[in-house]
Amino acid sequence: MYTRHAAILRRLIAPGLFIVAVILLGANQIPSSTVAAPSGIIIQATSTPGSVLSPSIPGTESRTFPETGKTVRGLFLSYWEKNGGLAQQGFPISELMSEVSDLDGKTYTVQYFERAVFEYHPENKAPYDVLLSQLGTFQYRKKYPNGAPNQQPNAAAGSILFPETGKRLGGRFLQYWQQNGALPQQGFPISEEFIERSDLNGKEYRVQYFERAVFEVHPENKPPYDVLLSQLGTFQYRAKYGNQPTPSPVPVPSEGLVDVGGYKLYYSCSGQGSPTVIMDAGLGETSSTWSRVQPEVAKFTRVCIYDRAGLARSERGPAPRTAMQIARELHALLMNAKIGGPYVVVGHSQGGLNMLMFAELYKNDVAGIVSVDGAPPDIGARYQSVLTPEQFEQYKALIAQNREGLTYDDVRVSGEQVQATAPLPNVPLVILRHGIDSQFPQGWPVAALEQAWREAQEALARSIPQGKVVVAQDSGHFIQADQPQLVIDSISEVVEKARGRR
């Protein structure tokens, strides 16, 4: 049995991952309920939720999802986080509950998610103490007892025939299968590709059924969101427990692409709690600039990052690319993704200017501001006063060298917009300023430029009663990289003040 699975994995998983896969599989065969053939028995509930025993699983950590009001704990939370999270498992749609298995007559602790059902198997050693029900098999047999009509095997170059089920897997579905857990997570394919009408929205999609999932092609989305999973957990839960409380059919995602007016922006949220922290990167920088900050902020509140138009996964937006345009796009993203306030806005460099604009436009929604060496609105004029005309022309040319297509005039107008829209809301404001001089071209008056930056940030801090400047002594302009803990602590301070705890 192990030899067969190892051979499959060696063909289907990238070579660099094969050793990891073998370690995960172990020297013995995978437990039968992890990789069962399609003829295996499906576990079904014969009791009402929670009526047989008091459900419990190992582990003390927990996370409550405001989108559905359900809590995931201990071992199940660890499994959810390590195995695709929202994209693979979906939101929890039940609490821990008890189900009696028709497979062996035993009672197991389970939890339903939109796309899966987790089962706790204390008789198995980790990582097989959490197994997934074969919801794909169950759904396929229910809908197509005689097999789905008009199936088309994917015979594209590189496609694979699975002798275990006689089905082929190729193209984008094969790529997704390989990149998202493969055999242990998705199971074997149990159908070929075919067109199916969705039970959620009535639209038709090209799909393929697997033991534990249904893959859907969404050509309207950019990769990796062009392949999505059907909500098999939702279907199964409703079939078993009828009118018991469930979330809305299409819960709010915490990652994805959102239309903001004819083009889409990418965002990603993690953590829970209020206020929600929204983070904007510097000029030409993507949301990855927050990689050392976002995970830690997520430990004490909800935090969202996003890519501005024209960067990374986000589509290009209309010109001119001014702070007002960018702030309105961000507001549209938050509204359309249903990411409610209040917000603590965090911006680095030019992103700091964007967030000042956002705070001025949407005063009632902003509970705090953290500027990570943010660009002051009048910094261009201050620099012009200390540079020669030739140096200032060079400065403007340097500004225009960015990946999102902003010109110097966009930056200048952005500052003017912020000044014209002022004042800022009277909320906690922390301005982090670099302590190591910035790098300028040879011959430029570095001391005068640093003084201009310092004075502009101090003037901004004085503009509202709760403003202050904190110097990051060991940092250059990218404080989030040089001293990430200082950024985290500053955000925590503003969040706690917004909550009224200090």
C-alpha cells in the first residue's frame, strides 16, 4: 500500500516536496479513512449535534470567527491553519459536536466547515488523529447515482490516469491538486470533468469531483482564484441538520480579489477583534512589506493588508493615481468585502500619506493612525526649499521610478489634497520616524533634508491632540523591516487606546 502511494506521489508532487511527502506518509500505509477507495463507506450522523457526548479535543488555543460566530479549538484549529485555512476548509459552520459513525458504530467528535468535516480519531497517531470525511464521494453519489452526464477526460499533456478510480486529472485541476494537499487533502478523482450548475448561485461551472472536494473553474478570477472548492461541508450540514442555524450561503472571505469599480484589488485579512487594522505599503511596494508585522498584529486584533491598483495581484486602476483616488479605492474594497470598521490605519512612506487621506475622508470610521515613516503632505515643498533646481529635478525623476505608475505630480497633488481636506480626526496618532539617515545622491544636503523630514513629521504630530513622534533609532526608512517589534507595539498601543483600555 505504501509503495503504491509513494509511486503516485513521486509522479505528481514536485521533486523537492517528495521527501516531505514521504515523511508525512510514514513507513506504513496511510490509515484507510484517510485515503479510502471510492467504494469506502461514508460516515453519516445518526444523532443530533452534541447529543451523545460532551465533545472535546486536545489543545487550548481557540479562534472565534465573526463571519459565522463559530469557534475552532485546539487540534482542529492547528489542522485548519496547517492545511489551507480558509481557501481549503472554509469558515466553521458548527461548533464541536458528536456523530456516530456507520463505519464502526463509534462516536467521534467532529466539526463542520464550509468545505470539509473534521473528525477527531484519538486511536491514530498524529498527523492522522484528524481525518476528513469523504464529502465529495457522498455528494457525487447523491447527485449522480448513475454517474454524471457528459464527462470529458482531460487528456492534456502531462495529465495523469489514476488506476484506482479510472479517472484522469490534468491541466489547471492537476496543478491545483498538487499545490493544495494532493492525495491526503483532496483524495482521488472520482469523476472526469463536466459542466455542473452550482447549488449555491445557480451558475454553471466546469467541475471535477474528488473523494473530499469538488474543484470549480472560475475563469472570471485571476490565478490562484480561478479554481475554487464547492462548499461540500455546507451542503452536508444542511442535509443532515435541516433548519438549524447556519451562516449565509456566501460568507465574507478573508482573502481574495474585490471589484472596486471595474477593476479588482487583492486583500488578505487575519486575526479577530476590533478595531480592524488596515495596512498600506510605500510607493511601489506590495503588501508583502508587512510580512513581519501582520502575523503578530493578528494575535491581538483583526488585520488586513492589500495591494494597491497595479501592484502584485491587483489590477490597474485609472489615472491620476493620487491619494484621494487611492483612499476611495480602499474604502470601496472595505465596503464590498464587508470589512467593517472602526479602523486603525497604518501606512508606510507614501502609504502613510494615503492613510492620512483616508482618515480625513472617512473620519467616523477611523479610530487610530500609525504612520511608519510616512511621507508628510508638504515634504515636496520642504525638499524644494533646500535643494538646487538641478537636484530637485533629479528628485522628481527618482519619485517617478516606481512600479505602480505614479508621477511626481501625483505625489505633489496627493499632498495638496491631504492639506485641503484636513483636519484629521482627533484619534490616537503615532508617527514612527527613522533614526538612521536616509541615502541621498552624492552632493545633496543630507542634514538639511533630514531636518526637513523631521520638522514636517513633528508638525503633523502637533496637528491633533493625541499625536506623537517616536524615533526608531536603529532603523532606516523601512522600519517594519529593521525594527518590526516597534511597529507592532505602536499598533498595539493605538488599538488599545481605541478600545478605551488606556
